[in-house]
Amino acid sequence: MVVRNKKGGIALGEMVGLIVVIAMLVSMAVVLSKCTSGFTKQEGETSFLALHKEINSKNTIGNRLLIMDEGQAIVYFEPNKKEVVVNVDGDLSRNYEVFFKRPFSCPEEDKACLCLLRENEYEKRDGDDRYFAYSVDSKKPICRQDLKDEISLKQCGFGKVLGVQSYTCKNGFVIERNVMKDVRDTLNLIATKDTHYELSKRVQVNIARSFNKVELTLE
């Protein structure tokens, strides 16, 4: 029961208690939000490691769930390639290309490398007359070089179409969730705004095998 003073107001003790309760609820909400955010970020990492394991398992074929966190990319670097390049053919000639840099955690250049690029840094770079050019450099990549087979991706771009005709991948492939969007938003690049594929958080990836090759298809 709330105790009121003679003038009908809430007593000072009750007011202090109410403030304490509100402060505790706010603190709990903040802690819960941080825990949920941390768990969400780990989903992408866990899914990437599971995909790597399944790619290396000779018995794994068929569809698997792939979870992609916001602003992350799975990049396959072919042997002796320092960058994977994605050429974007955008509507109204809004073309650009993005260079995904091979992380230092792929030290053996003569071997292929599969990476999850996280906490990326972006910068503009010189391109040819047809393209705006940008680069992606991961601050905290997770990479694996113990790949048993060559890997390919059937389609370079996948997801909801936003002002884009196609992606073309060179020197490997990229599966990304809003990294291309983040590049332009971070660098405030109006000329190529909203020219990308928007990938859902959860997608199905099909794993097919033939001899020493693995082909991935997003569905």
C-alpha cells in the first residue's frame, strides 16, 4: 500500500523505494540486452565453424542452415590470391567494386582460405573509369586453411534485390550480409546508395560434391 502524506502526496520513503525499483528494472534490461546481443553475434561465428566442418566432411551433402550476422561476410580466397573482388553491376550505371583483403591469419599464400570477416574497416581506393572502388579489411577475422577440397559458390549475389543487376566474384567468392551496404553508408557514398543484395539472417545452403570439389548454392 502506498502511504500518502496529509496533503495526499506520496511519502518520501515510498518515492525513494519506487525510484530504486525503476533503476533496478532499467539495469536488468540493459544487462539482458547486452547478453542477447552477445549471443546473437556468436550465432554467426558458430554457424561459420559448423559450415567449415561440414565442408571438410566427405559425408556431408544436402541443405544446411546458415546464419549470417549483420555486417559479416564469409569469404573464400583462392590459392595465391590476396584479395577477392566483387564487381557490382548496378541500376542506372551505378557500378562499383569491393576488394575483400586476405587476412594475416591466412599465412600460407599457396593454400586456399575460408574466412568469416567481422568488425570490418572500409576505405575508398582508386578504380578504373567504370567503377567506384572500395576495400574491406577485417579487424577480427576467423579463418581456416585446412580445407580438403576446392570450394565454389554457384551464384555470387543472393538475396532481396535493391537496385542491382548482378554481382561478379573474382579470386574466390563472398557470402555477405549488408557488408556492401555498410561500405557505402560508412563512407557516405550517395552515388551507389541502395545498390546491393540484402541477405536474410537465416538462409539454406546446399552442399554438393564431385571428386575433390565442393559446390555451395544458397537457397
